[in-house]
Amino acid sequence: RASRYQEAIAVAEKVVELTRKAPIYLAWLGWIYGAGRERDSARNVLRELMERSKKEYISPLFISWILSELTEEGDAFEWLEKAFKERSPFIAFWRLPVFDSLSSDPRFKALLKKIGLDK
């Protein structure tokens, strides 16, 4: 299993490089780092996205991906709520496996219901 994460990380790092650190791919890399238990690397990506969000648009959904994998659910829900309130164009991504760790939480189910993805 560890080798699969290393393979995923290598691919994601290449995509991040090729896209000049496009936020969506950087967030995916952060999520993969977290899933692979490379928590320090995940936090570094999170810090970079948070810093960039002061100067450019970074979807709150991207921040929540990383936080959900770091099991910082309270913060993840705060960012999910921001994404909902701003009507994030990435709202359809809420059904992706990236949120599996949150799927049993009543707050997540309530948010899915608000946006009509509770079916």
C-alpha cells in the first residue's frame, strides 16, 4: 500500500510542477500526502494554499480536502461551509472519496442535503 501512495505522490508532484502549482492540483497533492501519512508535507501544502489565498482565489473546498485527511474535521467543516456559502463552482466534488472520512458525520450529511447531493 505504501508504494501505491508513493506512486500517487510522484504523479501528483509532476502534475503540480507541470501546472505551475495550480491550486486544484496542489490541493490534491496535499490530500494524497495526508492519505499517505506524510502529515508534515500535507501541512506544508496547506500553509502554501492558505498564504496564496490572501492574494488569489483559492476555493475553500481545496482547503477542506487537506484538512479532512489530516482529521481536523472541525476546520474541514468550517471551510466546507465557506465553500457552500460562496457557491463554489467545485461543489459537485463533494461526493468524491476525498470526503470519505467525513461522510458519516451529521454535519456533512446536512451540507449535502442543503446542496441537493444527499441522494
